[in-house]
Amino acid sequence: MFKKVTAILLTTLMTVTLLAGCGGTPNAGSPGGTSGGAAAAAFKVGMVTDSGTIDDKSFNQGTWEGVQKAGKDLGLETKYLKPTGTTEADYIKEIGNLHDAGYKFIVTPGFKFSTAIFQAQDKYQDSKFVIIDASPADKDGKESIKPNTVAIFFAEHESGFLAGVATALQLKEGDVGFIGGMEIPPVQRYNWGFQQGIKYANDKFSTKINIKPENVVYQGTFTEIAAGQQLAAHMYDGGVKAIFAAAGSVGLGAINEAKARAKAGKQAWVIGVDVDQYSEGIYDGTKSIILTSAMKKIDTAAYDMVKAEKDGKFQGGKAMTFDSKNNGIGIPEKNPNLSSDVTTKVADVFKKIQSGEIKVSGEKGNLIK
């Protein structure tokens, strides 16, 4: 009898020991940036960066901040990988690396991932994908969003409109310009919305802001900082007071030029893009040349998609748009370079866009009446 009881006790002890071993602390850190959580083994969230760094004050940073916040709030393990290049093969390689490491929910920022996700959604059917600012498409441009993928878009024209109204109200008169990166739909919508916002402010608030055709330029890339600085210098020399730069690193060149001029005592403003770029425009310690920023809430989109998957509500196979109605776009809540009167008026305009009283067109040539 004693031997039988002893055997039972030993078996129980071994079982408890094995269970304790299986419940160890999940990995709280690994190359590329990770955060640990209790649910990490079941649901791990990965991100592949686009060109630029993880702290690029733009798409990479906004996406990663949303993923990180979701990881922290929901107790999930997160990780990003930076490809060695920006080709389809480079992106697919890192998507595969994340998949093989157990990261079965993968977020990718930017249109360059379009063909890579098109392939990945079929190759890794046990994974979920979120592509921001594009749809999965083959090399001929034929789009296909599979049940394990969600494509996220933004109403850039609404965000650009608000920035245009704010710019016109704050500056009151004079010339402004626009520098775009590649002439693709999201960048074009920023431009068209901005011009509509300028026109609306001129019509409704009696501002006198001009945007001449020669001061609307698409540089052709998102990477050429020096080219952005040269374009900005040319516009400022021609009398432009502020430039809306929707151009990635090209826009950083415009910011650099504006900061150099501001340090010399000249007026030179930039309207930031995608995220609040106020800190990027700081010079002399406390001042910034960022008048305001036309934002699309990339971090919110990334966070919401992760949470949807965690809650079993991931809407695979769909394209979703973040706009004024779901607070997916806007200008920063705090705008140190905008007066309180301007901020109040822009907030009122935002409500009118939300209600449908103001309709901003996402197409060229359809200006506000």
C-alpha cells in the first residue's frame, strides 16, 4: 500500500513539474525590437519595414507604434524586421522569416508591399496580413484581397483639406506650394485635398492664399533628401511662405531647408504629412517650422487590426478606409504654431466633413463649390 501511494505522489509531482516548465516566461526581447506578453505563444505580431528606419517619423514609425501599443495593451509578443533592400524578393524573404519564427499576424506599411503580399497571402495561408495604403496585386496590377488579408486605405484628401484650411487661416495671404514624392493616388489625394482646403478658406473666410501650378511638384521618389531641399529652396526663393511636403525623405529635405532659413531669421513653413512632424521641425531648441501636419492615423489602424484579430473580428478579404467619420484622419490635437481661433475654426470644419455638410473630393479638378 505504501509503495502504491508513493508512486501516485511521485507521478503527481512529475506532472506539476512538467506543467511549471511549460508555463515559463515568454521571450521579452530579440533583435529587431520585441515586447513580451502572456499570449505571445498563441498570437505573435510581426511587421516588415519599408525603406527608411523604424523611427522615420512616417509610415514605419506610425505602424510600429500601433503594433507596439497593441502588444503592450493586449499582452502580445511583437517584432519587426528590416529588409536589406526594397524589392519584392526582399519583402517576401522577411515575411517568410517572421512566419517561420511563429509571427502569424504580419503588418506591412506602404504600396511597395503590394505584390509581395499578393504572393504571401497564398503561400502562408495560416497567417493573417495587413497591408497599409495598398491592396495586394499581381505584377499587372490586378488586385486580389484574400480572406486572410485586410487592405487599409485613408481619406488623404480630407486630411489635406483640413491642413489647407489651417494654413490659409494662419497665414491669411501669400503663396504656398506642394512637394509630392511619387505621383501615386495617396499623394495625389493629399495635393487635391490641400488645394480644395485653400479654396474653401479663401471663399468662406476671405483669406488670400495662392498655389500656382509651378509650385506643385512631384519629385518622383520618396528617398532623395537633397532633391527635396533643392525644390524647397527654389520655392522659398520664389516667395512661397509654406510648403506641404507629402514626400517621405524628400519632405525631410524640405524641412531641413525651412529650418536653415528660420535660423537665419527668414519665414519658411512646412506642413507635415502622415504623422505629427512638429518635433522633426524643431530648431533653436524650442521653435518648429512645422505649421501643422496632415495626418492619417496609421498607428490607430495598425492597433485596430491587431485588436480585431485578438477579439476574433478580423475582417479578412476586405478593404477598409479610415476617414473623418471614424476619426482616421485629421491634424494634430496640439498645434503650437496655430492660433486658438484657427484651431477652433478647423475643428468646426472637421465636424462639417464628418456630417457630410462639406464633401471633399478625392479626384482631381473637383473643387469645393
